[in-house]
Amino acid sequence: MKAEIISIGNELTSGSVLNTNATFIANHLFSSGIEVAGIITVGDDSASIVEALRGVSSSVSFVVVTGGLGPTVDDITTHAAAEALRRKLTLNTQARQAMEEFFKRMGRTMDPHNLRQAYLPGGAAVIPNPIGTACGFSVIRGSTIYFFLPGVPREMMRMFEAGVLPLIRKERPDDTMVRTAVLKIFGRTESYCDQALGDLIRQEKEISFAFLPHYPEITIKLTIRGTDRKYLEKKLKAAERKTTRLLGDIVFGKDEETMEMVVGNLLRSAGAILSLAESCTGGLITHRLTNVPGSSDYLERALIVYSNRAKKELLAMPASILSKHGAVSREAAAHMAKEVKRLSKSTIGLAVTGIAGPGGGTVEKPVGTVFIALAHKRQVTTHRHQFYGDREQIKSITSQYALDHLRKLLIAGEISGSN
Amino acid sequence: MKAEIISIGNELTSGSVLNTNATFIANHLFSSGIEVAGIITVGDDSASIVEALRGVSSSVSFVVVTGGLGPTVDDITTHAAAEALRRKLTLNTQARQAMEEFFKRMGRTMDPHNLRQAYLPGGAAVIPNPIGTACGFSVIRGSTIYFFLPGVPREMMRMFEAGVLPLIRKERPDDTMVRTAVLKIFGRTESYCDQALGDLIRQEKEISFAFLPHYPEITIKLTIRGTDRKYLEKKLKAAERKTTRLLGDIVFGKDEETMEMVVGNLLRSAGAILSLAESCTGGLITHRLTNVPGSSDYLERALIVYSNRAKKELLAMPASILSKHGAVSREAAAHMAKEVKRLSKSTIGLAVTGIAGPGGGTVEKPVGTVFIALAHKRQVTTHRHQFYGDREQIKSITSQYALDHLRKLLIAGEISGSN
């Protein structure tokens, strides 16, 4: 079965934003065994939208349209849909109700202006929007189902997953299935992984291996298609195991797991409590760790010691370290990790100090010089890194290495709940 | 003048990679005053490529095609181009020479396999590729010029900038220019802005207003086209001023400015020093502030007091506040802001405490309840919010409101460098 994606928005045709929606939808359709015959992007222009909708070949079963469903003047998709599919716009009571309920839930009264969004092409079925005012809708014409969704990515994604994908999967006449497994890698390059897996990729002819760099991580996606669910899952599991064995501990997670989830689970299993002292990362590591629900189980506190005064007052940083080695040094990082662990009575202290740039670099310590220290029991390990990139990239890669060093310490298995 | 972009590749239609090429090209065309009528993405399939090429309207002056020019079997664009544009493939001596020179420069001899890439549609002009083997080429048919470029982004970008854009700019009959201005909004909805600007949008017929929600912010992009640079810039400036006047202080920035840059500049101008005590945001506010180069000028420290013990030990949180009002309360937030300001001798103390979820909510204080406090001089102001969404969304919107409250305090102008 074939699908087409139509993306609407001047922000796309003027190159102001990347079309992440189309990629998201294409990826889900592909994984469901649906071929994406084409992706068409047009601006907020009625004639272009009508032309794109009318241009869809009758061999296409599903058309997913995003964008232009908002309440403002440049949101014209619903009108264009009515015109292209030859339906009248009528007040859809289901859409009206959904919108009124949404406003009620947010504790606001609905602006009459918003009612415009409840006028849908005749015969349209509503696709609920749990987190916004713009309802989606679907219209069947001939043997094609047209789905219309808002362009706001977080709304579109939730509506596509809950209101579109299940319908598409049900409509599929055959039993072709696609199964995918995702492995997440950090610490080596794509070509390293490619070489390490070369023989396996040649052997496993039924499985396609795709390398997707998501800086600073690499995602390896294993895909298998067929009709025998048990066979597919067995083959996939085996290939996943072989891949992990060949790559070793640079595989940090699977599927939707993030580095901070993996580290969080390891901390919880060890019964360990973590505290942090961040300088150049400015809170990013703690922010990432606290994105994981339940992180208060293992995260005690963090000190963002951005100034030297804060380093002295909060972490009793000796003046001698600052004068002899500087705030960006192995010695400073080690002291910070030990001291934050001691003060907070935690199992592990993690500290980071470095030069995120663009200023502050020297010949000996250029921009991107970072020290990461881990204190546990009576030991401190420190790592010196030289990173490249702009300020945000250096913060990001530093946070990733800090979490990865912590992960490796935890999988070495020498951590226990005592401090 | 109009252009169309055709992107070719299974990696695009399967949603494995984002179509960054199309966004890059669209952005350059738009800035050169060329309207992008559509972007079409198809897979590595000859019939689809031919159909996309033949479907281009004769009103389109330029077609930029990327992908499928490599040496492997799935690189079929050149054949499809010859078929669609009704030309024969012939050995192009210019292309052959360019390829031989490339291999020589790389110190390698050319694989006969590669010669395939020198067969181009009759009448094609070569677009040199300084960093790869696949030449690009252009073909004129009717009043349309078709440009074919490889899909590898760094090759495509260099070839587009050096070999395509100058040609397109020369072909433009007039000197049409585009000027844009971007205003960034926070704190009201898109439909509020649309209503507030309704009359202005109707009056300013030469200017197009586009609303782009970038949760939790809204971006309003004003665009004007014409030939008289001075006139365009004057008109745009005036429309920008009127827009800002109508929307008031919910306009927080312009163009590339982020909320944290705006707040940083205001802190620096006031000679103020900021310290933070974050609980539910887990370091996100400090992370955002420290993304701005030079933030150490005004950011002293931050305490991520995730546990109650940390609140007591680091911020002398009275047990009575915790027992009577709880860690998530107006009283706790106010105490945190005052105490972090006092301890760090800063001008302003900013504190946040709340329930990011998914657990921890109660009837009185459901998930999403957040208190934000600002301490300056002898005053403390607190704000209670009720947010919705998942954990990361609640953290994100909380950080945004915290920075916005700080911004409003700073633009009120009562802050001076003393504490």
C-alpha cells in the first residue's frame, strides 16, 4: 500500500524550518510496511494546496496532510481541503465539543474566534488533539483516506500516533510486518561501527542495517520484513545480540532509551546516590538527569559553581589549586567531585570544569578543554578531554561524556549504596 | 520568478534522514527573491523521478534536483533526467576531464566504473564538484533551467552556492529583493496575537505576516518584497514598530535573539548579578542562561536543591515551612529566592519549586503546580502557575516563565547593581 505526505507552510517553502514532520510521518509509515510514494511541500497558498490534493494518484491509499489548521488568517488548509475534495464546510459538533472541553480543561473560556476551527468538510471524522485547540480530521474520497493534522510538531506527533497510525495499520490488507530494533551507540565513529559490523551485515541478508548519526550519538536501526511474526522477532533478536557483542560497551541503550535513563537505572539498581558540581556545563548534566521521572530517588543535589567565589564558598576550593592549576584543571575537578560527595553524603560525586568558549581559551588550555571527575569511596578518577565546536556543542558533548563515564563506572559494578 | 525543488532518495521517503538539502536550497532561493512553488521528494525510483520532472509547470523558471548522481546502482537520476527531458545520454568530455582531474588531485587513478558518471543528457552544462566525483549539470528545456546536484549535503551546498545561485541571480529579470523581520513573543496565544494585529495585517498589504509557533514561544515573521531597498527597509521597520506597539511587552526579542540572551543583556545593562535555586527545573534555567557567551559576567551560582535535605542544608529551609506549607509552596519558593540571594551576595535571587510529574501530584497541588519567586533588595515577588504536559514540557515552560518574570522585573527598571 502506498501513502503520500503533503506538508503545508510558508516556513517550509522559504527554508525557515526543517520539515521534521514529514520525516517523522515517513518513518512511521515505512516501519508499518507502507511505501511513501512522495512528499510534497507547498506554501500557505490555497491554489497550491488544492493542486497538491487533487494531484494525488488514485493508487495512493493514504494521504497525510500537515499544517495550516490553526486559528489565524494564514491557516487555510481546511478551506482548501473542502474545495479539493468537493465537500461543504459545516460546523462539526464533535470538533466544537472537543474544543470547548479543551478550553474548559485549561481553565479558560473559548474565544468565539476559535470556533472557526470547528468548521470541517462534510463527512469528516474528527482526530482529537489532546494538547491544542486545532482538531485534526479525516475524509474518505474514492479509495483514498486523507488525514489532516496541525503542523505544530508535538501536537501532530501525538495525533498521528493515536489517531492515524492505528487506522492505517488496520486498513492494511496483507500481513506484511516490519520489525525494527534500535541500538544506541556513543564514543566511536560511524565508520568504526560500519567496519566492526561489516561481516555481520554481509551475512544477515534479511536484515537491513541503517546508521543514523544523532550527534553526539549514533543510532543503528535493524529492520526486517516478512509475514511470520515469531520468525521475524527471533531473527531480529539474534542480530541485535550479535551487533551488541561486536560493538561492546559503546552500545549504551536500546530503542527509546536515553543516556540519562540508562544512567538513572544503573544508579537505582546500585542503590547509589549522586551529587554534582557543574561549572562549564552550567546545569545541563543535572537537567538531563532530572528529565527522567523518579530521578529524585538517586539525585540529591547539584551545585552550579559558575564563579570562583562560588567554588570557594560552596566547595571549599583551596586558593592554592586555583592559583597553581586554575579553575579548569584536573586538580580542581577532582576537588569538586570529592567535596560535593562529602558535603552531600552521596555515594558518587560527579564534577565538570572546562572552557566552553568562545572566550577564555589559552595555548595550553584552548576552548573545549574539559576535565571530568568522578569520586566514589576514597577514589577519584579524572578525564581530560579536548572538544571542538561552539559553546552549546561543547556543553552538550561534555554532558554526554560525563554521563558516559558515570555509566562505565556503574557497569564496572564496584559501586554500592554506601559512601 | 518561481522555482521548484525535487529531492531524490529512499533515505528521505523512509524517514531515515531529515531533508536538510531542500531547506538549505529553499532558504537561499527565498532570500534571493525567488518563490519556491513546491518541494517534491521521491524515492530512488526511475518512474517517480521522471513523473516529478515532467510534472513541473511551465511557469517555473528553475528546478533544483538533488540526489542519485553517485556511482552505485541506486543512482539513477541522470538516466531519469535524460528520459524526462527527452535527451540522449552522451559522454560529456568536460565532465570526464573534471573527474579525471579530481582523481589526480586525490592521488588516485580513476576506476572505469566511475566513467558512468560522465555520461550526461545531451546539451548539459557541467556544474563542477570541487570535493567529490559526481559532477552536477544543468539542462535548459523551454523556459525552464533544470539543475542536477548530488545529494551529499556538503558537496551539494558548495556546488549550489558556486555553480547554481550566481546563475539564478543573473537570470532574474528584475532586482526583486526580500526583506524579513522576526519578532519573538511569549505569554499569549497565537489567536490573541492574530486578533491584536488584525487591523494592521489588513492595512499593511505589502507585508506578509506569518505566525510560527515554536512552543512555548510564537514567532511572527514579517516579509516584504520589492525592488527599492530603502523603501522596503523603511516599510518593514515601520510595520515592526507598529506590531511591537500593538503587542506590548509580550514581544521579548527580535530575529535570532533567545529569551536567555535578552535576559542576559538586561542583567548586564543593569549591572546586576543573578543567583538561582532550582528544584523542579533541575538546572534547566541555569543551563539556558549559560548557553549565552559571557554569562559569567552576571551569573554567580545556582543551587539545584532536589532533595529536602539539600533545601535545608544549602538554603537553611526552616522545617516549619516544609511541614506547614510543603516544599512546593509560595513560602518555600520565597525563602529559596531570598536565601540564595543573601548567601551569594547577588542583586537578584530566582527560585523555582514545583511538581514536574508524572508522580507527586495531589488534589490541592496537581502535577504542573509551580511557584516562581524573585528576590531583589528587600522585596520578594512570587508567582503561582498551573502548567500542563509531560515532565519535560513542564520543566521547559517553567524555565520560560521564570526567565520571563525576571525579564519583566528587569525592564521595570527598578534593579540596580547593589544588593
